[in-house]
Amino acid sequence: MSTEDFPSSSTQPLHDLHNRWPQAESVDDFRHNLAAVHARIAAACARVGRDPAGVRLLPVSKTKPEASIRLAHAAGCLLLGENKPQEAYRKWENLQDLPDLKWSVIGHLQTNKAKLVARCASEFQALDSLRVAEALERRLQAEGRALDVFVQVNTSGEASKYGLHPDEVADFLRQLPAFSALRVRGLMTLALFSAEGERVRQCFVLLRELRERLRQEAPEGVSLDELSMGMSGDFEIAIEEGATVVRVGQAIFGARATPDSFYWPTADGDAADK
Ligand SMILES: *Cc1c(COP(=O)(O)O)cnc(C)c1O
């Protein structure tokens, strides 16, 4: 497959990505990459007068082997993002010897995988249907657990992206207090994949403005404090627009060989687990 066939977090060919984000192969590499990302977070915050303490960095370990995750953990990463529930669950199971390592599932969930998330995740960032809320609630009750959740919103208007249409979010939030095991923390989005910063920024602005609008009328127990937006290619723009959580994989772990079209449907509709 040509490296230009898929939408990546940047529009560069794969070999450029590998030059830009070399693989982290030691605890020191991870420390160095984490420090560099934190410095960029601080600089973005300074540009808009925000306190960097208000931005949480969520390192994303998808596709990376357990050996890399152990290095990241040794460098201080205690909560890691995974896109696929099965992959999160497998890593959670195999890394039980690191009891302080927690998992955030940030990708689309099918109801038949709710059990995995209810068991292994501390956070779920891609809630976008009542069916999934119901399935999670049932499984969480059975496990005797609660879960922090973010409602995913499609801010790019691309049919290829998961998430609720912005107009559906208010109604959706009104239903959520019925699910006592789901602790709603905020909204999450994936911006348009584009080299045009202004178009990317519009996605983040939309999410922030939606949050401001919905905050006043949010039902009891539903908090909209968090805005999870921004990835390796665009997290500084997201911070300028109010992100409180940035999900950063490649700038910490190194470039991925797997195209992003594996993780969410492309315009051609060929996602791996649709
Ligand atoms: C992979 C992924 C990220 C991180 O992307 P990078 O380009 O590695 O920073 C963020 N959010 C979601 C939902 C992802 O699947």
C-alpha cells in the first residue's frame, strides 16, 4: 500500500513521520520525549495565558509492544490510552505486575466488547450511543465499578468519524444520569486531519463552544469540565482552544507503522472493525 493512501495525523508520507518521531527505545528516550511534549504544552499555555496544570497529557500506546509500555511506565506514565478495547484488555491482563498502571479506552466501542472496558478501563473517552451506555452500565454494575466517561462529538462533519452530531449532544446528556456507574467528565473529539491549521482549529472551537452552551443546562451529576482534544499533530492548537486533556501517541512512543485508517473509518469506509 502506498503510504499516501490513508489519512494520517499529518499528511506526510510514513518515512517522514518516522524521521519526525523516532522510536522510543529506552526509559531515557521516554523521559526526553515526555519532557519535550510537556515543554510544548507549557509554551502553548503561555501563548493564551493558561496554567499548564490545567492540561493533562494522556500518552497513547496503541500498537506499541508491552516492552515499550514497561519503559513508558518506568518513565512515569501511569495512565495510557488505547484505541481498541481488545488491545487495552490484553495489555491490562499481561501487565498485572504493574498495579499502578491504568488504562483509558479512547476508541469506538461495540456493545459486545463493553465487558472488556468495564473490567480493564479507568476511563472511556468515546461514548456516543445509548446502547453503549446501557451495555457499559450493566457490565459495570456486575463488576461493582464506576467509570469516568467522555462523550465523543463529531466536530469535523466527516461521515467517516465516530461521535455524535453536535446537535444531538444536549439530548444525549439528558439521558445519562440514568446510568449511575458512568461518571460524565466532559467531551472528546478528533479534529479534521488537515495540514490547514485554521480548519483543524475550527473543530476545537466548535467543541469548546458546545461545551460552554451545554454547561449551564447540564443535568445533575453530569460534569462538562473536561475537553479531550488534540493529538501529536495538533495538540498545541487544541490547547490554545481550551483542551484539558491531550491524547499524544507518536510524539512520545515514536511513529506507528499502522495507518490511522485502521482506527477509524476512512472516507472509503474500510475501518478494521466496523
Ligand atoms: C491514536 C490516537 C491518538 C493519538 O494519535 P498520535 O498521532 O499518536 O498522537 C489520539 N486519539 C485517538 C482517539 C487515537 O486513536
